[in-house]
Amino acid sequence: MKIDILTLFPEMFVPLRESIIGRAVKENKIEINLVNIRDFSIDKHKKCDDYPFGGGAGMVMMPQPLASAIEAVDAEHRARRIYLSPKGERFTQKVLPRLESYGHIVLVCGHYEGIDQRVIDLYIDEEISLGDFVLTGGELPAMVIADCLARFQGGVLSEGSLTDESFTGGLLEYPQYTRPQVFKGLSVPEVLVSGDHARVDAWRKEQAIKLTKERRPDLLEEGK
Ligand code: 4FD
């Protein structure tokens, strides 16, 4: 899987090079290419933003540097071009197989009050939002999506952790415990040290359903 990330702030992406994603990159499961949009500005001062037509607060990212950057990474439009925006469709674990199926995605990070609408109309295939909140830029959402894709690719986590975890079965995950068996007076549930795998499985399923009913009843409706 190849991910091009177009941004005015490539230095923000330090976490992508660390830990679990770093491993997926090293094992060639995922290739992340950071592209500085400013490098593509033909303006003598490398300007990338300007005042909005019609007035109003803030600045808008100019179309030229963005269009040139997109054309540089995906000249033939073979990649899925995604703009991170609060106006986008909601990102959930369910969209990961589709994103992975593209093989190559271009994540466009906007700043200021967003990008010129004509870039969206001419170049972008879909807009994705992480939720109903506004950030200073699309960089954090791009990192979230890259992280999700990195761990979704086989090998980053063990097989079981992808099938058991929250959301994959439509339920929140059961509680986990490790040693010591007693910590500050609290004991690990007896069933987990019983060695009876059938009882363990039944307990975990029951806990997952109970937790989901309490916290996220919406997940239980219509197989959501
Ligand atoms: N909820 C999200 C994505 C981007 C963002 C931006 C217009 C601001 C939140 C377009 C305004 C992009 C999200 C950049 N904030 N900020 O996924």
C-alpha cells in the first residue's frame, strides 16, 4: 500500500516514523511519502494561501500549488485522492478494506479555512472526516488514517488481535488483564485463570455485549 501525504507541514509527521507504523514501513507493507505542497508553488515567495473571495475570516489554500503537487504524485489519476475535511463522510473501521483495496491513496491536508473548491471539484475523489470537530489542519486525521491502514495490513499485529478487537465484531472489546493476579487488592476475574477456554470465550463474549449495551447501544442496532 502506498500513501502520499500532501501537506504544508511535513515536519508534523514525526510519529508516523516511530513505533508500530515504522515497523510496517520497514517491512515494506506500507510506503508513506510526505510531499511539501510549498515546493510546488510557482510564486516568487512560495506563497500557498490567499484571502477568500467574498471576504470573511482566515485564508484559503491556493489551487496552483495543490494541483501541481497532486499531478506530481498521481499524474495518471490511478490513486484514490482523498481530502481530509469536516464536511467529509465519517471515517470508521469499516472503510479500511475499501481504502486498502485502492493500493495507492493520496491524502490532501488542508490548512487555514480549507482549500479552493476548484481543487476539490477537479482533483478529489472523496472527502473523509474523522468526526464533528475542526482542527487547524488535516495532518492529524491523515496520521490517524495512515496508522489505521498500517495496523490493518497483515503482520503489524497478530491475527487474533485484529479479529477480537473492538468494532471488528460490531462490539466493544472485553476487558484485558495481565500479571500480577492481584493488584492493589483487585483480583483478575477467576474465569481467566481457570484454564477453561470455553468458559473464557463465553465470559469475554458476555462482557463485550454488556459493555456495548451500556456504552454504545447504537452499535447493536441494525448490525451497525
Ligand atoms: N474532522 C477534520 C479534518 C480537517 C480539519 C480543514 C476545512 C479545516 C477536522 C477543511 C476546514 C479542512 C476532521 C482542516 N479539521 N481541519 O476530520
